[in-house]
Amino acid sequence: MRLNLSFGLAFTTVKRSENWQFNAVPFSSEGFYSLDTKKNETVSLIINPKIEIPLRSFLGITISPMVQLNKHKTYVGV
């Protein structure tokens, strides 16, 4: 089993949809939503370790969780 630890800084753009408003079409059952999009740019810390499990000399499994940390949002995934 082997652990490869990767980390570093990234420039991140965070987009969020805000101010959702339903706009009905007159004399119809249809409508649509209007929204505002807010965009922030920030620096993030990325932590991405890789866990490698060899099964044979030519076959193995890799699990790679990732954490992205910044002042607007935290992302965790595998």
C-alpha cells in the first residue's frame, strides 16, 4: 500500500445563483425563473492524497479523496 500526499494553492472562481424570482406568463400556465449570479474569485488550498493498493504487479486500486478550502465554500469529494 502506498500513500501519495498532494497539496497546493489554486485560484478559484465561485459562482452562486441568488434572488430567484418566478415570472409567470400572462394567460398561461407556464412561467420561468429569473435569477442573479454572484461571482467571487479567491485563493483555495487543495489537499488531494492518493491511496494506492496494488493487487497484482499490473493491477491495483487507487482512492483519491480531495478537499478544497477557501473563505466562500468547502468542497469534499472522492
